Amino acid sequence: MPEDEAPPPAPSPDELAAVEKLANGYRTICTELAKVIVGQEGVIDELLIALFCRGHGILEGVPGLAKTLMISTLARTLSLSFSRIQFTPDLMPADITGTEVLEQDQASGARELKFVRGPVFAHVILADEINRTPPKTQAALLEAMQEHQVTAAGVTHRLPAPFFVLATQNPIEQEGTYPLPEAQLDRFMFKILVDYPDEEEEFQIVKLTTAAEEAGVAEVLGAADILHLQQTVRRVPCADSVIRYAMTLARRTRPQKDGAAKFIRDYVAWGAGPRASQYLVLAGKAHAILQGRYHVSTDDIRRVAGPVLRHRIITNFNAEAEGVKPDDIIRRLIDETPVKATPGLDAAGGRRALAD
């Protein structure tokens, strides 16, 4: 058996305790969110996976689906500071990051410049309707999202940790909007689709929101706990064969490369870059550990492929004309990328013995 197919080392007692703490925290957070948010279990799972991976997310859904409420409630549950930034056409970069103002000392009369922090200096940032502001202001988030810092007048100001940006988009009203450029979309780990509730969920929503009392949520974890859990996720082992399976999914989205499937060449203008492979593996680790496992399987990779890849696959005119969406391409890609095509894996996503 090749060296990379050897079973991973057994987790230490400390690692097992960290896994148990994260899994328990995840279940408690879901219980608290359920007091306020009805349904949307898949959306909440993806939000928490992005959070535990130190990633950012973009939520897309029509108005009235509790996107803002979900994010603010999550911040309260985690005992994190929260800022909501309403993106409008007249919003300026300094309105987000902060600006320098001239202050005068009352005692001495001396004047000096003082940096006044903007709303981006919080643990959880809600960038509401991010596509309604011009690219100059959208780009103000780039340094904050990537470097976790803001630079003003040559001085670098560190953002609080953990730092988590959640942006929302309305897929219906596109008049007067500024679609995010691909370079900034790629900074988001997940694109999360928020759909309508089913009939019973909508009944519970109406019943809950029209009652006299509002449900409260308890604080489950703090900032230090989140930072520790983020480190725990990155320590989860992932077999080389599973990493190669994640890479295969990302690389097969690129129509310019030799060996691309015909449906990829027919419907895709640009495929996912290397950041997609990184996020597939990282999100797979978080998904595995939230299920109480200390190893990653290809099932974990397939589970997170949708939110990782859907905003990194740029479809062409043929796809638009035939109504083919990125999610349709991802599902077909998963179906046509069998595990057995990846050395060292069986159909269930586990290791299989290879002849020496």
C-alpha cells in the first residue's frame, strides 16, 4: 500500500476532547437558533462551517427570508460584536473602514489627527445588499476580508478576531445594481442560497412572529472559544487521496484545460481556481468534525461542493439560453466524477487497499 494510503494516526485525548467540544457547541448553537429561526437547517450548517473555517459567506435570497435576523442572532448566540452595513449607491469606502478626523485637545489647544473606526471593526459584519454599492466601495472590504486589517493614512489597524463577513444579495431586483467582480466573489468561501420555507415552516414563522413575546437566545460560545475551534478544524487529518478528489472536482470545471468534459466546454466560460480546492478540503474538514468524525471522506467533499463552487463557475451564453445553472453543472460534475476514478478511494468514499 502506498505511503499516502496509510491510515491516519489515532487522535490524541486532547484532540478528541476538542472534537467533542466543537460538536457539542454546534448542537447547542443550532438549538438556540431554532428558538428564533424556523427551518433553514442547511443554511445554518453552511454558515457555521464557514465560521469555523475562518471563511466568509454570501447569502442570496429574496426579501423576507430572515437573512439579517439569522446573522444577527448567530452573533448574539456566539457573544460576538455585530455590525450591519446597508450598502447603498452613495456609500463611500471611509463609511465602512473609518476615517481620520482633526481633534483639538481642550487643555493644551494642540490639534492632532485621530482615526475613528468604522463599522467594519466588529466580529461579525453583515454587508446588506452588497451589490447595490459601486465597485470602489465594494473593494473597501477586500483588504479587511483577506488580511483582517484596515490601512488608513499609512497606518495599519488590526480587525478583531474572529472576523466574519456575511454579505446578502437579492437575486430579483438587478436594476441599478453593481454585480460583484469575480475577484471579490472568490474571496467568499461559500455562496449560500436561502430558499422559501415549506408550508409547515411558514405556518410556524407566522405563529412565532405574531406572538406577544419574543424568544431570547443564550450565549453559547465566546470569541476565544471560536478561535480555538477554528484551529481544531485545521488540525483534522485529510488523506492525500481525498485532497486529490477535491482537486479533481475543481479542476474539471475549467473548460480551457485538456480533458474537460463536453458539458463543461459547452456551458462554462471560466472554472474555479485553486482557492476552490483549498476551500473544498477545509470545508470538508469542518463538515466531518461537526458530524463527530476526526477524518475527512469524499462524502464530506461532495456535501460542500455546491456552496464552494457555485459562485466560481461562470456560465456562458449557451447555459443562459438553455436555463442551465451552476448548481446543475455541479450536480452533473459530481455524478460524472466517480470516487473510483481517484486513486486510493472506494465508492463509499473510504480507503481501499491497493496492490503494492
